[in-house]
Amino acid sequence: MGGSVSCCFSPGESPKIHRRELELEECPFTAEDVSEDTGTYLQHISDRELPDELAQEANPSDHPRASTLFLNKSQTDVREKRRSTHTNHQMSPALLRRKCSSCSTIFLDDSTVSQPNLKNTIKCVALAIYYHIKNRDSNRSLDIFDEKKHPLSREKVADDYSVVDPEHRLIYRFIRTLFGSAQLTAECAIVTLVYLERLLTYAEIDICPCNWKRIVLGAILLASKVWDDQAVWNVDYCQILKDVTVEDMNDMERHFLELLQFNINVPASVYAKYYFDLRSLADDNNLGFPLEPLSNKRAQKLEAISRLCEDRYKNLSKSTLKRSVSADNLVGMKNSKAVLS
């Protein structure tokens, strides 16, 4: 037992023992691996696991404390803009037009984490994708997302389609067309960005000029089915993009899910992080949400929304408590039956 040598001996040499001897010869122990008190040092499993910080940095779409990829990629341009503004001693016209609250007037926008403004959210998501493409590390891609191999229209793809970076307006127009035709919500736009960054992390690819349309389309397709109560079918997207076949949409959706490892869960904390990071991105690029004075009507509306969300969370906690109590009762019944039997 344990480390003792077995007394059983076979005439022939065991292939397992021979293989083990070869492994020991190829990986000899050093003096640091052997201790006089404990013998051979075996690394604990916790020492071989990735620390939480590294895991969070690797998967920002899964962990609420990890910084989003698009915000990190935008910081280079933001610093250059601030440096040029400071050097030229010029203030942006958008900053001069920005409204500030006072003792008599409070300025607020109509966007909240539970009900974001649709137009401004799509603009921010398009800007995040723009920075992803502009400040990409390389051009890693997959054939399923290549627009040359799987075109979205019958028009001939330009020869420089994989070289020229799309402008922010072009990305915004593409997303706005899909959201307007499919009648998708602003929350779906935020989840789209979560799935997009999760794809880039899991599949280890880059969003670049040759694949950005199909990656965005796949993320929107998946987000609309997961998030919205009335999901848009693949054939409905074929009505919007008339030259795309249903088979192509199904194939892209299947590959997208496989690359995500079927992880379509978006925790509330991750969703809130992306929402507020998008607002930070808007402020850094002078895309502030439109501000309006807080009137009595708007104050009552905000109070009603807050009360509705509070009641919803209370009902959710009650239902969770009921499920846990029923589960405890079920375990108790099983234990009592086991004792009686």
C-alpha cells in the first residue's frame, strides 16, 4: 500500500513499468524538487490553476470586475485627443455646449441601465466595434466569417475589402438597419457587444475589415433570440438581407454557438458593466446622451420605473426563496423515507 514496493512479481517486463521508467528518465528530478523532510515535492492543484485576476483578464465578458476590451482599445485614441487638445489650448465645441446641473435645474438623460436609449446605445456599440477594428492586434479570422467567401449581397466585394477599415458611420448604419427592421431593443445591442467580445476571447480571433459584418450579424442574431421575448427567426433576417440564404444563417449561427462553447449566459453584473463602460466611451468621444431638464412629469416617471424594478426584484427573491424551501422539503421527505425504510 502507499509507497511500499509490491511483493508480486511477473516474469515478463510490464510495459507500464517500462513506460514509467522512460518518463522518469526524460524528466529527471532536481535538487529543488526533493526535500529531506517531505521527499518528492508535488505541486498543489491550487498552484496550477490560474489566479482569479488572470482569468478575469482573459474573459471580460464573463467576469464583472474585468475591464471591457473595447474600453481598453479606445484609450490610445482618447489620450491622443486629450494631448492634442491640451497642446493647442482648444476646448471641444461639444464640451462648450454641455449642460450642467445647478441648484435650480437638474439635467438628466432618458437612458437608464434597465431602459437604455436605443439610438445612442447603437451609436456607442458601433463606436466600440470601430475601435476594435482600428486598434486590433492582428488579422486572425475564420472562413465562416469571411465576407469574400460568404458574401452578404450579390454586389462584388471590393479587392481591398480586407485592408480598408470601416468608418464609424458605416458600422452604425449597418447595425441601425438591422435593429430598425427587426425592431430590436437597446438591451439587445448591449448583449450583442458582450457576445462579440466573448467570441473574440474564446475563439482567439480579431474583428477586422474582412469579417466585421458577419461577426456583428451573428452576435445580433444570437442576442435577439436569447434576450428578446419575441425572437426574430433566421428567415426574417433573410428578408432584411435579401441575398443571404437561410442555410448560410443557420450555419453561421451554429458555428457562433460552438465557438462560444454554448455559453450564452450574461449575468446582470456583466450587463451593467458594459452599459456603464459604453457611457464612459460616449463621454470620452463627445457622444454624450441628450440632456433635458428634470420636470415633475419626468421625476414621477423615474420614480415609477424605480418602484417597478424594486417590486420585480422583490418578486424574484420571493420566488427564489420558495424554490429553496421546496427543495429543502423535498430533501427532508427523502431522508424521512430512507429512515422509515
